[in-house]
Amino acid sequence: MSSALHLACDIAKEKGLPLVSKLTTDDLKWSLASGSATETVTFYIHLREGGFLSVQLAHSNIGLSPTIQTSARYVKGDIHKFESANRSSRSFKLSDDKLSVNLDGMSIQHGKNREMVVDLALKSISVHFQFVPVDCGYKIGEGKTFFNKINSNNFICHKFYPSGKVTGTVIFDNKEEELIGEGIFIHALLGLKPHEVASKCNLISFENENASLSMLQFETPRTYGCTDVTQGAFVLSDELVAVTVDNTSRFVTTKLDPETKYEVPTEIKYTWLGETLQKEKFCAEMTVKSQFLIAKIDVLSELPYLLRKVIQTLFTKPYVYQYYDDAHVEVVIDEKKLVFNGKAFYECSFLN
């Protein structure tokens, strides 16, 4: 591991702090950090009647002036709707407590009981839903992994609600459909340019009627030792059971994408290792075969012109592959084995 990389889990250990910290109100506030910072809130929602919805709001300072982007992707059977929009930074307004936000075409309102109400209106799709966490949110240690120096602005931070209940509606093609499901919420803050943090990144969110399993993993560039940085969580019967940092996402088999020249996965094995919050031995394994490609995203094409020009000088060709497939999960807690079948949303990002 590079001596210039200071993991949140290692910092917590050195300070004698718990590996896992429950989220407080302050953790969910927008920081709008200066410098080359990007801040996002993202909802990944599995729909009970089949299908998937993702909604994101991103605020970036990488360009000459702040850029704001909103996006939604709705997949159900033969229906596949995606749209993103760049918004004026002048319309971005935070509430006095810095939790809620309003801007052109979108609002995210925080309630007293931790619920969030999201409204997003795009040209071809509109969504309205309530996200209610089923248990506490979490972060690793104090939340921040630092690059170069501890307590500098060069850090990355992810805060999770690893499971939440969702109800609402989606409107497209003059049709309204009900949204009922479960999903995860991620508030991310990146204090560096993306290529300085990771060369690859993998995210997975598994859901069924009783369990939720999620993992975020990224590999740092060579300048930071090609180090794997991960965090994952297991929720069972609406209770956060385990949070782990000794995790892997391994491409078992791959296939060359002739367009991008990336070796994209055809089968991935995910492993979670650690302890439950009750200090019991915990292990989970899941293997997915990549069959349903939701989207192959040319990251640069989705960005505003000026920001795209900045990033073109830093990246080769960043692409994100998103999938939604059947998955089988085996969990062992001490000597007790649990087996789950469900759906997994997962994305594999090639950043540099």
C-alpha cells in the first residue's frame, strides 16, 4: 500500500475509533467543497414488480465554474428510459440546514424521520418518490480516505444508507406507473479529480424481499500503489447486520469490447469478509453472470462541453458498464449459513 494513501479504516484503527460510525445529520449535509471537488447524491432502486430506477444529482467544481447535472434511468421489461440535464448553478439552493436542495427541475427534501422526498422533472421522464431508511446509515471510521496528507482537501468520502423503502410514481410517454421497492442511497464527496483517485471502480447493489447486500470498490492509480479500497454492508430483515472493508470484486471471465478496448466482465465474483456489528464472524459470496447490459456510458459524452474539454486532457476514455441480473448470495454468520436469490444492479467503471 502506498504510504501516501491513508484509508478511513486505518485512520480509525490508529485513533482507537470504531470501524463503523452511524450517520448523523451533519454527515448528510451538502459541503459544496471548493477546488477540484465533485459531490453527488444517488439513489439505486430495485422495483418489486421487476425493473430498476436510478436517480442522481451531481455538483462539480472541476470546470471553470460549478456544473450541475441531474439524471434518471428507468428500466422495466422492454421499457428503457434515460435522460440527463445540465442545470444552472445559479438555481442550486440549499436549505438553511444544508440538507435539502432545490434547483431547476429537481428537489430533494429531508424530513424529520430521516426520510427523503425526491422530485425530478426531465423532458421525457419525471419521478416522484419517498426514500425511507430501514435502519441507520453508516460511514467507515470518520468517513474520509486521504491522498498524500491526512486532513487535506485531497480525500474521498462515501456515506451510505444501505437499504431503504421506496414508494412513488414515474411518468413517461404520458403514462404514470407506481414505484414500490427497496434501494440504497449514497452521498459521495470527491476532493480530487476522478483520474487521481481510481483507475477502476465497481459498485453492486443486491436486493430481495428479506436482504440487501452492497459493495463499493475502487482501485487507485499506480501513484497510490494500485490499492483496492472497499466498503460493503449487509442488511437482513430491515436491520444493518454487518459492515466490511476486507472485500473483493474479481472478474472471473472477460470479453474484449472492440469499441473501447476494455476487457469487460462476463462473470464477476464478489466477496465480503469481516465481522457483524455484534462481533460475529461474517462472510458473504455472490457470483453474477453479465447477461443484461442496461447501459454502456461514454462518460465524456454525458458531460457539459467545458467540463468535457478539461477531462479529455486527463483521461484516456472513461466508460461505465451497467448491468441488472439475477444473483445468488450465500452468507455465513458464525456457523449459520443463509442463502438468497434476487436481483443485482452492478456497474463497472474504467476511468483511466
